[in-house]
Amino acid sequence: PLRTFLKERCKSGKFTLDEANFFFNEMICMSPRPPISSFNVLLGALCKKKHYNLVIFFFERLVLTELLPDIFTFSILINCFCNENRVCDGFVVLGRILRMGLMPDSVTFNTLIRGLCMEGKLTEATALFKGMAAFDCMPDVITYGILIDGHCKAGSLDKVKELFFDMKARGISPNYVIYTCIIHGCCCEGNLEEATSLFAEMVDQDVQPNIVTYSCIIDGLCKSGSMNKAMEMFSEMKRRNINPDVISYSTLIDGFCRAGNLEEAKSLFAEMGDRGVRPNTFSYNILIRGYCQNGKVDEAMTLYGEMMAEGFRPDVVTYTTLLTGLFSAGKVGDAQKLFHVMQLDGCEANIVTYNTLLHGYFEYNEKSKIIELLCKIAKTNLAPD
RNA sequence: GUGUAAGAUAUA
């Protein structure tokens, strides 16, 4: 029934799209109609499952009735536009909120600020961060988290430092997400010293690192070639009863693959299974790349078969990785066959795939193949880079 | 009762 659907299944995310459709239709036809908050539960759950366009579509159907969306509904809608990289439409929604006489709140602004950051519009994000006060909305720890992360990803660590200082000056204590974002940013820059010292600082401030914090540090250590230190952190997290998840394992497995230590990578993959942590397409891709890079394309192909047998769908990264491996092993014919299989499998090639093919055929002087590919690319909507 | 932030993989 509708009641348990909203109260339990939407919360846990255990529902199918058909069910969502069914219940939405039911709700919209009921009379009297359920309150808007019930619609919000459904839309919020769909948004969490990343069905952004469906939420947008449902919203449009919702406003055709005389039901009035509230600030929750609008914030969910804005979030969906932002996640579709349509922050512009998010602002259109903001206009609608104001015209309806509703007051946007900090969640509304935080969502828009994140949308701007995702599109690299940091100047605008900063302007909105400053402008939200005019609507009586004060930046909170989440606002700072969003901006700090945005600047980290843009590589402006100096701005990050400013914001970090600024938030403390305003009496907002950095939480574990804030520390984790900055640690991640430092790791991306290769500044492991700073990352490590922030890690120590957070512990010192009684802010507990969580599984994400550990993954960031471990990834940073792996990428800077310090596998021993990475393993130490891995043990430390286990000692602190933080159970490694598929990302923690994949991070380390990737590190060992890049270090050329396939044995250790394989043994971690096995340990992961033993501990009941399910691999995913990501983790298979990492191992496949490890085999390819270490001159074991055949084993990589075997793993590709295994992942399918285990019920995991290869994605465009899987195929592109294998294509790279096959070309560098000189198996041009096999690469061509695999590209064919990929298409039969319903996996859309992207620009990276085409670059890989072009590069491969170029290496082997297959001029006609290159021309054929360029024509194919022209027929897609892909922008050559 | 409902909305907002952080971690792992492919080409050059």
C-alpha cells in the first residue's frame, strides 16, 4: 500500500521505477490528494536514486494539478537540475520560488552553490555564498563544505585555506567532512605532508576520521608510491573498527597494480571477497587495468569473462581499458573484435574510447581504419578533444 | 513525516 511505500521503501530506496510510476499516478489521482510532503518523499527518494529527469518530469505533472509545491519540493527539483549540470534551470526555479512568495532557505542556497561549483563557476558560487545573507540565510558547515570541496577540485588550495580560516572565525567548527575534503584536495596535489598533518589535526581536535577520510589518505599515499604507509593506514583503520568497503579495497588494489605488484593486488581482491565485501564494476576495471599494464592482457580478458559470469556488467571503462591493453600487446585484430562486441553489448563508446582506437590504429598505421573512425565520430554527438 | 556537502577505475 501507499503508506508503507512512502514510509519504508522510499526511505530504504528499495523500489523499482515501475513502482514509483505506479504510486505517483495513484497519488496524483487520489481525492483528496495526499499532502505535498508525501510527494516530496517520493521525489526525494527518486533523486537519491539519481533519476533526476524523472523527478523533473513528475514535478511538471505535479504542478498541472492544483497542488502547491513547497520549499522542499523546489529544493529537490533544484538539486535534480544541478545534478544534470543544469544549474541555470536551478536558478529559474529560484525565481519561481520568489514569485510564489516562498522563502528560499539555506538548503536551497547550498544546493545552488553546489550546482555552480560542479560546473566550475566558482566566482558565481562565491557571490551566492555572500548573497544568501540578504535572504536571511546564513552559511552553515555544509555551505562551507560545498565551497571548500569546489575549490579543492578546482585546485585552489589557497582559497580553501581562507575558507577554512573564515569558517572558524565565524564560529563554525570544521567537521569530519570539511577535514576530509581538504585532505582529499591536498592528496590530489600530491601534498601528502599537509594531508597527514591535517589528519593529525583532526584527531587532535576530536574530530574522528571516518572511512572516507581513510580512503583519501590511503589513495594519496598509493598515488605517491608509498604502499607501505598506505598499508599501515589500512591496518590502522581496521584496528579502529572501521570496516574497509569496496572503495577502500579498490584504492589499495589500484595502488599495488600501479606499483607492478599484481600478487598483492590479487590477494587483496581475494581478502575483500573473504570479508564479504562485494566487488563492483569499478574494482574489476582496476584489476583489469592492472593486468593490462603489466603485460597480461590474456588474464585481463579472462577477468572480463569472470566479471560477466559473476553478473557484473562491463562498462565503457572496462572496454576502453581492454582495448588499450590489446593494442599495446599488438593484438590489433582482437581489439577490433572487442570493439564490435562492445557495441553488440549495447555499450556506447565515448570520446575516450575513440581516442584509444585512433591512437591504436595510428600506432599500427591503419590509415583506412582511422578515416572510418573519424567518420563514425562525426556521426555521433561526441565532441572531439 | 520530506530537501543540501566528502573517497577508488580507462585514451592522449
